[in-house]
Amino acid sequence: MFTSATSLLMFVSILTSRYAEQDFLYVLPKRLCIGLLTLFTSITFMIGAFTAAMYTTLKEKSNLFLIPVALLACLPVASFVRLQFPLLIAVMYSTYGPGIFGKKSDRRLY
């Protein structure tokens, strides 16, 4: 619940920011990284809680039903991570990686 609330607050703070020049360079990418990380953590905990609840509910019944339900529950999470994880990596690399002034050029003239 705490990571979900943190993620929600980070994304709302991005929407309500004042959009100054400094915000685009430092504050907004940092908030996006924090928001995405807490969102991934929240989704992981949510799937863990769902799986634990399904196990405690159906532990006396057949495992034949429990395993496909758990796998189907992980399918939307896996697709979300597959779609959004490259964005997180790109934002983290552009925010905390080498800047435009630290890059070495292969050009000979300048």
C-alpha cells in the first residue's frame, strides 16, 4: 500500500509541476524514476499478496487449479514490465548516466 501511494503521489506531482527549465533537467526525470520504481515494487507486492491469498483459500483443494490461476495472474504483470522496463532504463541512463558533455566523439574535425 505504501509503495502504491508513493507511486501515485510521484505521478501526480509530475502532472502538477510548474514545468520550469530546471524541472525538465533534474526534478521531473528523478520523479519519473522514483514513480516507476515504486510502481514496479507495488505490482510485485500485489502479485505476491494475490498468490498468497489464493494459496490460503485453495490449499485444501487441487493444485491443478491453483497453478494456472497464479500463472495467469502473472501474465499482465509480465507484459507491463516488458513494456515499461525499457522506459525506466532509458530514463535512468539519461538522468544518471554520462551527460552530453562527457561523451567522446569519434569525429576528427571537432
